[in-house]
Amino acid sequence: MQEQRNKRLFISLVVLAVITASVFYLTQQEATSFVDNNIFKVSDTEQIDRVVLDSKNGRVELSYVNSRWIVNKQYPADGNMIKVLFATLQQVNVKRPVSAKQADSISRKIRGEGVHVLLYEGETQRKSFYAGGNNVKTQAFFTTEVGNEAYLVNIPGYRVYVSGIFELNSDGYRDKYVFNFNWQNFKSLEADFPANPADNFKVEFERNFFTIKGETKVDTAKLNTFLDNVSLLTVDEYRSNNTIADSLAGLKPVMTLTIEDIATRKYLLKLYSPERKGQIMGLINENPGLFNKKKISAILKPKSFFRKK
């Protein structure tokens, strides 16, 4: 009797194992047959020359013009941010579709609150979808252009909020270098201190070296370091806000830097006080931005600083 009971138990276990394996196989087959993990990927991003990111917060247009990326047909783009954008498009993976119960509400939320991503090659639209996420930005969801399909997406091997790169505003894509031009074309630099005109000076390039106009004894090491700091100066955060620009327009800057190149193009930076939590406000060609105090301290130098002792 015990032997027969053991045989029946064994047979039952075998049958249960077969059923479990079959259910798992069929479930996997169903999932893989209906979900394309690469539905949002763009492998040949080099062919993309225009990206439009449209949301209720505004429109960002990134376009490739004359061998460089431009933000909203006006500002040079940050090359690193463009690389992150395209790396995301190349690696984004569909982890799983949203359950049928949630698909409708999540799709509606992403379309209403997320970003409409459109990718172009010339005048041809190559791909479009909506990107967004949950309220705490821990899960990213994409939805297709047509239909109510919503998908949880990720980048395999990384814990990143995939939709974050698409949610940046235009300031987030702008090049952070203040004086972004070819320094081989440098002609002159003027530093003006409205409250202390005696500190004003002008740097010129003469006989293959930099000098300060009117000064016979210049500490070239200090001057070269100063010019390096100016050329590498980056803004911490742009503030595209007319109210800020208008409020600064009524104030005297602590320092104004004007750089001119050999084509007589001018690049202007005005720095103001007081500082805000370790940051200093400035106007870059009349566009507001916040700077790190340490970076500004490295260039806030009067003429006397460069005199050789």
C-alpha cells in the first residue's frame, strides 16, 4: 500500500512539474510574441539631424546645422548632453508592457504630462513617441504614437530615470561654456569695473604673446592663468527669465568682460553681486545665468593684480 501511494505521489509530482513548465513556456512565448523590446530604439542615430521635444512646459528643438547642434535655432548645444540623448535612444529597452488595467490611465497621463519626442532625418519623421514617468521619477514609461499601449522602459544594467533626458528644458541642453569660440581668433579682452575705473584693463595679442595695454611690466604667468580661466569658464545654470534680466539691467555690474575676435564679433559677460548661496548672477550676452563663486573669483582680478613686483 505504501509503495503504491509513493508511486501515485511521484506521478503527481511529475505531472505538476510538466504543467508548471508548460504554463511558464506558454507565458514566455505569449510575452515575447507580442512585445518588441526594441520598439523605441534608434540604432542609427547619426542619421538624425533634428529632435523635437514638445511638452506643456515648452518646446525644445535640437537641430544639426553647419556641423554643430543648435538649441531652438539660437544657442549652441552642449555636446555631452547630445551624446547622452542619443545614447539613451540607442539603449532604451522595453522591460514589460503595462498591465491592461493600468495601460489606459498611464497612457493618458504620459500623453498629457509627458514629452512628445519626434525624431527627423531631413524632412522625414523617423520615429515618434511619448515619454514620462511616475510622480517620483523612479519609473519611466513610454507610449506609442498611436493606440493606448504603455511600456515600462529601462536601460539594462543602469538605474536611471530614462525619461529624464527628454524632460530637460532648453536651458538644460545649452552649451555651458560662456566664451565658446575659437580662441585662435582672439583679438582683445576688456575688463571694466564700473565702481573702480582704475582697475580697468585691456588684454591684447601682440608679437605672439599676450600683454596688457599701457603696462610695461606684466606678470605673464598670472595673465596666462587668468586667460585660461576665462576661456574655461562655464555657467552652472541658465535662467531664461525676462524678469531676472530686467531686474539686473537696472543694476551696475561688479565687472564686465568684453571679448572681441578677429572678425570683430563681441562676446559679453556682466557679473553682479551679491552672491546667492555660493553662486553669482551674471548676464551672458544679456541672457541670465548662475555661476559658481570660486570660478568667478578666479577671473575677478583688477589691473594691479597683473603688475610684476
